[in-house]
Amino acid sequence: MSEVGKIVALCLIGIVLILLLQKSHPEIAILLALSICGGVLLYSLSGMKAILALLEQMSLAGGLSEDLLRPLVKTVGIALVSRVGAELCRDANQGALATVVETAGAFSAIVVAIPLFAAVWELLRGML
């Protein structure tokens, strides 16, 4: 079975268990959802090494500094984690916390991307 098939199967089984637990034990249902999300994210990280290796090869071939590539990868990671965290908050009927998680993720992504903004600024200044 493909990687995505395994993840979908795990999530579907998790959904059934969560739905069974949600009425009688909602706190356990949320913990189960959190555990499944964490497990799937950890399982997915095994493919991250190949992606990072490819990005590194591309940056070397294109003459792109690793200092510019690193913030890009971190920004994508922040976006993924904050999205999953916000959805878990929404599943727990905590819309305000979901909004805070999304806002914190956006600010974190901007902070991590500052070297990219600086590089673009220097490029623009060089063109003027």
C-alpha cells in the first residue's frame, strides 16, 4: 500500500474511534486526534530527508545560499504545524485558540523569513 494509503487508512480508523468516543469521553477523543496527528506527522517526516536533499542540490546548482533556503523550509514547516494545531483547536470547539495559533504561526513565519526579505531588499537596491 502506498504511503498516502496508509495515512488515509490510519486517519479513517482514527475518525471512527474518535466518533465513538466523542459523546461519552470528549477529552479522550481530542487526545486521540492529537495522537493520530502527531503520529502521521512523524511518519511523514521520513520523506523529508529526500525533499531536503533535493532542495540542497537545487540550491547548489543554482548558486542559492543555504542561508536563503533554510528560512523557506522553516516557513513551510511553520505553516503546516500551525494549520494542524488550529484545526485541532477547532475540533475541540476552541475557535479563539485556533485563531491565536494561526496568528502566531503567521508572525513566526514572517520572523523566520526576514533573511529572504533582506535579500530581496538588497537585490532591489542593487537595481536602483
